[in-house]
Amino acid sequence: MTARTAFGGRHRRPPSAAQGDDPVTLGTTAAHAPASAAVLDYAEAMSTLASGVVLVTCRLDGRPWGVTITAFSSVSTDPPTVLVSLGTEGIAARAIAATGRFGVSVLAAQQRPLARLGSAPGAAKFLEPFVEAACDTGASPVVAGSLAHLDCDLVEAVAVADHTVFFGRVRTARAARAGTPLLYHRREYRTLGGPARAHPPIARSLGCLSN
Ligand SMILES: Cc1cc2nc3c(=O)[nH]c(=O)nc-3n(C[C@H](O)[C@H](O)[C@H](O)COP(=O)(O)O)c2cc1C
């Protein structure tokens, strides 16, 4: 049921997949292609979900590197397992596949500038000024001042659309005793209890949900 992806991670095939076919396009022939929402509708709907913001960290030629994401989730508590979804063509995805290790630093409200750095398309995202001095240079870089950090071993990588979902077994987890999280909602960074700008009522367009 699994195959190696182009960058070395494992790729789980859909249950109906025939061996030897391209796993990404399997099941998406014209006859069976799943319907897709319009991209803008999808993006608008997803923007209503308030998310915490994390920096996925890894090592690129031994140097700390990080990318800003919101697609991070706990998968299992025992054993502790998380997932992150990264653009497959991105540098971080390739580095994680190559090293088999990644970290997740949960950003604090005051780390908005770092979040912006980590989301600048194509920019160098080396993190030397922002990370704690490493005791273990094999471990994932830890963002200084983050609310929590999870150091993970890659256990599975699944390519879906133009992203790869990396599953990580959490080696070590630590959390700050206090701090306010950085949030992202309707394409803006926010904080807990922060001012929410008025938005036009959407009840009309979501009439079927308001019954
Ligand atoms: C708030 C926020 C959340 C993001 N979440 C994700 C995500 O979950 N996965 C992803 O691949 N990119 C996400 N991005 C986009 C990446 O940060 C951005 O594409 C980045 O430039 C990728 O790094 P690269 O250019 O070095 O490949 C997010 C951006 C922002 C601002």
C-alpha cells in the first residue's frame, strides 16, 4: 500500500490503486473525477476558520530553516503523532524528506514578524537569529520565545494534490508556562480577544446553513 515519493518520503496509495500507476492521479480519471469547489469559494470558506500559527522547522545543509503554516494538527496522543501539510515543491518539504526530522514551534502573538518571514514566497528562511542554540544538531531547530515546540521523526509522507502531508512521531514536547498565541483569521494575524473588524453579513449567501 505504500511507495516512495519522488523526494524519498513514503506515499500511501488509495485502497483501489493499482500497483505501477501514478498514485496522485489514480481515481481521478474523467469518469471518476471528484467535483471541486471553485478555488476562491474554497479559500473564502477556509479563511473563516481561526487557526493557531506555527513555524515548521528543519535543517537545510545543517542550518535552521522554517516555514509558516496553519495546516498542523494532532493525530494521536499515544503514541504522540502530529501532521503538517506543506507544498510539495517547497524547500522545507524537500529538507524534511531528506533528513527525516522536523519540528513544530507554536508562535506567540508577538512573533508576527517571524511568521511573515516564514511565509514570504521564495525568500531565504534561515532562522539563525530566531532559534535557541542547539545542543543536538540533529534535532529540529527550536524558535526562541515560542509557546511550545515539538521535535518529530518523520514516519509517513502522503502526497495529496500539490501538498505533502508529513506525519511525525513526537520525540520531545515542551510548552511555555504562559503566553498568548498568534492566530490567523480571514487573512489577518490576530490575537486572542483582539479587535475583530466588521465583515459584511454572510447569512444571505449561507442561507442553507442558517435554517
Ligand atoms: C498564515 C499562513 C498560513 C500558511 N499555511 C500554510 C500551510 O499550512 N501549508 C503550506 O504549505 N503553506 C502555508 N502557507 C504558505 C507558506 O508559508 C508560503 O507559501 C511560504 O512561502 C512557503 O515557503 P517557500 O516559499 O520557501 O516554499 C501559509 C502562509 C500563511 C501566511
